[in-house]
Amino acid sequence: MTTATVRDLRTNFPKLKRILEDEEEVVITDHGTPVAVLKRVEPSAKRPKPIDYFARLKHRMPKPITKRQRAALEDDREER
């Protein structure tokens, strides 16, 4: 099992990433005391469905008025 310091995480992360590709775990130490374990994670093949922002916007938009509603508005305006 490979060990690395907190400083190595900040300054040499690409090196640690290559080590993680070869090995499964890297123990992180702080002043010689183990404080964390980095483990490699396999990415999932399933990606989340992208959000369709335009469809959400259209859903929140007011519906257009019908011909009957438009005629009723015009009649109301003529009376005033």
C-alpha cells in the first residue's frame, strides 16, 4: 500500500492519480499519522439525463388565449 502526504496531494496530484490507476488505495498521512485513504472509483456508464431548460420554461409560460376568449375581451373593450 502506497502512502502520500497532504502536501503531495496539493503539489503532485497527477503523480498520485497515476499511482491510483496502478494500485487500488493510497494512504494519506499528516505528519506521519494516517488520516485518510484514497480509493479508486469506477465511473458508472449511466449518465444522468440532461435537463431540458427550454421545456421547463415553456411549461411555466401562460397558455395562449382561444378565439372565443379573444372575442369576449374585444366585446368587453367595446363596451367601455
